[in-house]
Amino acid sequence: VHERGERLVKHIKRQLADLNTTALSVLGNNPKPKVAHVEWLAPLMGSGYWIAECVAFAGGEMVHGYPGGHSQTLEKIDLLSNADYIILGPCGFSIERTNEELN
């Protein structure tokens, strides 16, 4: 089992490195896009932890949150205004529940 785990980790690291290389080639000399990933709608919460790592590997920069950091409660929706992209990914919600929360 230990060897399978090591192979899986190496595979994932290779995929992330490939993603990062592709993202950097697409971005070129352009600034990194600012990304807000929202994982909870009430209260409004930005993401940290592994989501921030994924955004960094994809060439983006988190507006709220950082790799390994805790999710942050955002006091006002205006705090998302600095983002070039806003991704809604409510933790544990179905698509139907997310739609209900948005309405």
C-alpha cells in the first residue's frame, strides 16, 4: 500500500507541475488573474487550504485565503470586488441547494 501511495503522490505532483507550466505559458507576461473562491454563502466565506493551492498552480492569485490557511468569513460582498473571477463552490451543497441559496 505504501508504494501505491507514493506512486499516486508522484502522479499528482506531475499533473500539478504540468498544469502550472501550461498556465504560465498561457499567461505570458500578463498579471496573474485575481480569483475569489466562495465556499459558503451564509455567512459568506472565502476558501483557503487546498483550493488556494489549486488556484496558485493554475496561475491565479487568491483574493481571500492562502495555501494551507483557514477559510475566511467575509463581512461584506464588496470584498469580492477585487476579483477578476469569482468561483462559487459551496462546500457540501448540491447544485439545487446552491441555486436556492443564490435566489
